[in-house]
Amino acid sequence: MIKGIKAGLLGLLLGLSLQAVAAVDINRASAEQMAQGLNGIGLVKAQEIVRYRELHGPFQTVDQLLAVKGVGQALIGRNRDVLQVTFPEAVVKK
């Protein structure tokens, strides 16, 4: 009986931990946040993503990450559930 309760609690905790995975917004996240939150992305590759974003402007879609050197379909596929693209507020020029 107690083993069943322990197994049930463990399953519940594992389920909650999977749901607690935070989304990573590729238009707002720092390189450090990307490296922590994305599977298969280290700090160097995350810095490349940030540099691409700074040079070319915000990403329009998650699939636009393919334009970043070292990012392929498999990497995007592994992370698609947590990747987000939001658009920063427009900068008002005076």
C-alpha cells in the first residue's frame, strides 16, 4: 500500500516538473537563459543566437533560428515545446 502511494506521489512530482519547464522567448532571453533553458544549446551557441538577433532584428518565427550557424531542425525539434517568439514593443522615434 505504501509503495503504491510513494509511486503515485513520484509520478505526480515528475509530471509537475515536466509542466514547470519555462518557455524561452528567443527575442528576449539572454544567452545565459537560452543555455539554461534549451536542450542542446550551450553558451556559445546561445551567444550566436543573441548576436544574430542583434544584427538582424527580432525573430519572426521559431523556424527562423535555422539561419543561425549551428542550429538545425533536430535542435529546434527538441526544444519546440519551450521555444517562444514574442515581438518587443516598437521603439518610438522622436
